[in-house]
Amino acid sequence: MTIKINHLNMKKSLLVLFFAFLSLNIFSQEDAWVYFTDKPDAAYYLSNPLEILSQRALDRRSNQGISLENSDVPIAQNYIDQVTASTGITVMAKSKWLNALHVRGSQANIQALTAFGFVSQVKFARHSLNTRISNPNENIVNETSKIGQTKDKFEIAVNYNYGGSSNQVQMLNTHLLHQQNFTGQGKIIAILDAGFPGVNTQTPFQRLRDNNLILGGYNFPDRNNNFYTRNQHGTMVLSTMGGYVDNQLVGTAPDAQYYLFITEDTDYPSYTGSENPVEESYWVEALEMADSLGVDVVNSSLGYGAYDDAGYSYTYAMRDGQVGFASRGAGIAMQKGIVCVVSAGNEGNSSSGEYHIGIPADASNILTVGSVTSTEAYSSFSSIGPSADGRVKPDVAARGSNATLSNSSGTIITASGTSFSSPILAGSVASFWSALPNLTAAQVIDFVKQSADQFTAPDIYKGYGVPDFQLALTLTTENFTNNADVKIYPNPFTNVLTIYLSNNNVEDFSIYNQLGQKIFSTKISSQNNSIDLSNLNSGVYFYEVANQVKGKLIKK
């Protein structure tokens, strides 16, 4: 049999395939960030700060010695309007901090935006479409201010029946803060999550509602004010901080105030939904809104690494705090006076072979939280560090294995994940900060790390370890600056410690462990002032000279 080939039909078929190929590559929808050159309205807004920030946000900045800057100024509306009107472009989200819009459209239409003189660059979410990965410089601010003082007298003001939540609260010694009536009052926590159904109706959140502690929120994927919807993940997260059921569940910050922001495009009641980089842009937009409302602490139990479209996914080499859009946003938070707390991720035993922390857990200037068990052992699912550029990650750890919490139906259950170790820690941060409201965000982060049990020997699993918030409180209330008559150096020290005395007296010198037990004492003088402490284990200790000058010692 002879088969006759219809060359005309074959040509048509090839032509159709060719145009189909063009359609896939030119007309398919891509996500990208469009960055602008400037903010032409900066002078006006910086002269009228209440147009861009609430009074509480301005007060928080002032208390921490933080000045307003261009990043606080909104994106020029004229730029937004021109991009929005461009052919085939949909604006999905915006970030004033990064002076960028998240847009969606064909590659050609997005690339055409570079013709605008006010567009500095376009970065596609699909990494292969970019000529290189940019590493924007981060401005890390070192802030100092006078540390506020708290009560010296230890009085039990609150004695909760923690029930099943006892271990996760007591592991951090947060219950000792509660007993001194430091329960988060006066501090505002924003939660960036997937949804909060049941918070407006269920019993574990009744105390929050009765005391008007839920200040509001926003649903970014749906662009409306209905935040008591979508996925219950946020509900469970909130319950570890603000939930209250006597003898069953007490959160770590039961008297803090809360804003609830939905940034994750996830279905309810399942965890299914699209994974697209626009969620990072929603996340940053929510973080900026939290800043403008005067929020003190942000918790986010969300992370990004692998997207539905693998072209958007982040390799480990990209997880350096400077590539991910959400990571760059998170890195700015402390500069605005916010303590940002983020879960490390649950990829520790992933079958994919990628075990490391994701986006934005790799950010600088935040507290990334890993998970431990009830005995403070590393949870095998907890994502490991370090960041791609070698920084300690996670920063600290808290209980995430079988944590006690409430679901959206008000049932007290246990569940596992760094999704819960992060808010348990964040609530503790708020309670700690409520004891010392004059601390800066940078100081809070520093004291939390210093109080952790692996501070002198961090690892890739728990970072600096499990914090002790009573120890953190002690660290701030002691006189840690060298007294004019007594100087101790070096600190941290390796083996030998030297004590300088301005007088010629013989004085008592003692060292105490973290439990307050005296473990070493000797006599010192200006002639006999060097002490060999090589037999002392590495760790954090306290010293006392002449029964009056006290401070902290760190043995390397």
C-alpha cells in the first residue's frame, strides 16, 4: 500500500504547532515585580507623617529612635496608574518598602513596562527569565536606647491553669513572666496567615473578644475585610498565643492585642490551594500595613520554597535573605521597630532532599523558630540551617511537636509543626516586651538569643537553642555596664578573666549559674585580679563584686 502524504496539511499542522509554541512563550501569564526609580511625593509625606502612619506607629518609631525615611512613603499613584493602564497588565499587590508592584501578564507586556522612565527594573518570578539574581543591599540598623526597668519584687499576679499547654509555656519560662503580670498587655501582635474561621464564635477566643483584644484585620487574596474565613491554620496559630480555656489551653500572650491578616491563598477546610509568588507580595503588603498600624510583634507561620510552577521555586543558594521578595521585606521590619517571628519550616525530613529553611525564614534581623519536642530534643521535621550565606538559622527553638492548641471548631487538640513553635515563641516575646516596653526591637531580639541554652554553641538544628524568658528579663534588669569602679574583661572570655578595681580593697567575687546558684567565689584586689576559669563549662553566667556590682558573663 502506498501512503500519500498531504504536504499542505502537514504544513498547516506545523504552522499551528509553531503558533502554539509562540502562544505558550509569549502570551502565557507570568508574575513579576516592577521596581520604580524614585518617590516624587516623598517631601510631602515626610512632612505629613500622619498621612502614612498611625500615631502609635510614629510613637513606636520615636521611642526606638527611628527616623522616617523614603521607604515609608507610598508608591507614587501616578506610577501605579500608568502601570495599571498598560496593555495586558494586572496589578496584584504593592510594596512601598521595596518601591515595587507585583504584576501579572505576558512576558512581552511585562517587559514593555521598562519603557517607562520611572521603572528602574523588572524582576520576573520565573528565575530563568532574569539575566541575573539581584542582591539588593540591606540597611541593617544598630539601635540603642535606654533599657526600661521593671519590678524587682517577684509577686505572683497571675497563676493560670495551663492544662495541656503547660509544657510549651513553661519550657520558655513564660509562665514566670505571667506570674509577674507580664502577659502581653500594651503590645500588639499581627498574625500573617491563611485564615481565621471560628475566632469570632468559638470559646477558646471568647476572652479575646470580651476584652476587645482583636483590633481588626484584612483579607489580601480576596481584597476585603472578611478575615474570619478561609483556612483554619491561622486560627490554630492564634490559639497558641491568645487562646484561653481554663485547665486546657493558655496562650503565651493572653492579654496582647491582635491584628489578623490573611496573606495565603489557601482553601478551607483543607490546606490545598495555589502556590504562587503573589503570596509573598501579599505577605509584604500585610507586614507594611502592620507597621503603619503600630504593631510591635509579627508572627508568620508561612514559608515558601517550592511553587506549583517549578520555575518560581527557590534553590538553597537563593536562601540568603536577599533574593526572596518576602525575605527582603522581613529584613526591613526591625528597622521599623518590629520584632518579626517566622517559622523555620517543616522540611527537616523531606523526601525532596531539600531540608533547609525557606523564604522568609532566611531573612536577617528576625527570629526564625525551629521546633523541639516536650523534652527540648530537635523535632526531625524542623527545617535546618544555616542560611545560604552561612548565618545561624534557625535562630531559636520552641515546642512544635504535639503542641496544644484550638482548631476552628473550638476543640482543644495537639498538632505538630514549626507553625506552632513560632507563635508560642512570638507570644512569649510580646509578654517579655510588655515587661520592658522601652526596649528596642533590636534589643529584644538580642536578649532572646542571649537567654537561649545554646547561645555559645549554636547548631543547624536549634540555632541558639531554647530561650529562657525569665533569664532574658534578668539580663535586662541587672547592671550590665561596667561600673566606674569595676571593669571586667574580656567578656565573652575563653579561660582567664581579669577584674579591674579602682580601689585598693580586697573584695569578694562570685559567679552564679542561671539557676542563681553560687558556683565559684574568691577574693580579688587590684594586685590579685586575674582568675583562671578554664574548668568552667561554656555558657552564660552572672557575677557579683563586693555584693553590689552585678553583671553577665559569657564563657566561650
